[in-house]
Amino acid sequence: EAELVTIEMPAPLDGRLGISIQGGRRTVSRLGHDGAFAAGWRMGDVIVEVNGEATADNEAVKAAAKRALESHAADGSPLRFVVRRVRKPVDTSSGMLRMTPGTGGELTLRMVDLTRQLVGEFPVVLFMDGTLKAPKGNMSARAAEMLAKAGVGFKAIDCSDEKYNPGVREAVEELAGEYALPQLFAGGVRLGNGHAVEDLHNSGALAERLEAAHHLAPPPAAAASPAACG
């Protein structure tokens, strides 16, 4: 199932849109600027309209985008895009996720943007040291235990796994503002590190916050989603 999403950019990103389009298609294949994700772009978006102009193919997208940039330069008008974005059912099960296939190929999306997308796609995400079956730190083990006791589905990422999750530790640090693990996100919002999770658990608020994240979870974007693993 797909939906139409409007992206409005008050200004270009360093004079450009900040994205790459797949050859022969109107599909966003790469976010090439640090501000592209925050502007609303997602991998897999299909551009169907630019500033009110329907875009049937890549050439139409390029021409309309050029005119939109020229209009902005002339009068400061925003750039408006309508994209078709696939909706997927929100996954509320529990388990480990891998950020990449582990083949060592170059990522089409920066890890920090892939991580942002992940926390927006899944209602509850725990970035931890080790796995649910074999946590490598007491705080990670404790956080996973408290989430399990809350009875709400969540996904966990092993930040120590450089084969499948290369650079995710640094990406999480950038999003969280600290290097400590674990880090818990719910409803796309950071709830905090292991101490914060424990405080929420002890106050009885953890389950409530996690359940609210599941109820309020937005439809995820169509993109190269991380692969589930056992």
C-alpha cells in the first residue's frame, strides 16, 4: 500500500535537493546531504510532483526541480514535492535486527540516517552491547530484561557487531549525544540510557511509554529496511 507524502523545503540544501535519483526512474536512491533526512526525504520515495507540476519521468523531475530552484533563487519561494511512499505494517514483534547484509558493500545511506530511519520505522528500538541472548554489559542485559518484563515488542541492535552494523555505535552516539550503551528509543524519541530506562521501570512509567509508542507509531517509510535476524 502506498500513500502520497508532501515534502516542503524552505530552502535548497547548499543549492541542491540533497538526493540522488535512480537512473531511469523517479525513485530516490541516495540521500546525499546531511540535511536530506530532516527535510523529509526517504530512500525509495517516488517523486510524482514538483511545485505543482506532475513529473512522469526522470527528465520531468530534473526540469521541474531546476525551475523550482530558479524560483527560490528569484523570490525565496519554498520547494514543494509530492512523493509516493510505500506503507508497511508496523512490526511489533521482538528480536534482533541487522543494519546491513554484512557483505561489506558501500552503503547507499549514511549509517546515521539509516539509524534515524530505523527508530522511525519501529515503535521501540534498543541499541545495546551484545545480543538479547548474550549481552556484553550489565546495563544492556538489565535494559533488555526490563523491556521484556514490560511485555511490549521491541527491536534490538548489537552495536558491537561491526560486520552487520558497521559504524552504528558512532551513529547512535550522534543521535543520543553520549557514547553510553544501551540507548532506548520509543516512538522515534530517545528515552535515554540504561539508567534512564531503569528509572522509568522503577517508577512504573516504562510500560506506559512503550505502549504509547506502539499506538502512535507512524507508517514507516519505504526504504532499505534493516534485515531481521534470529
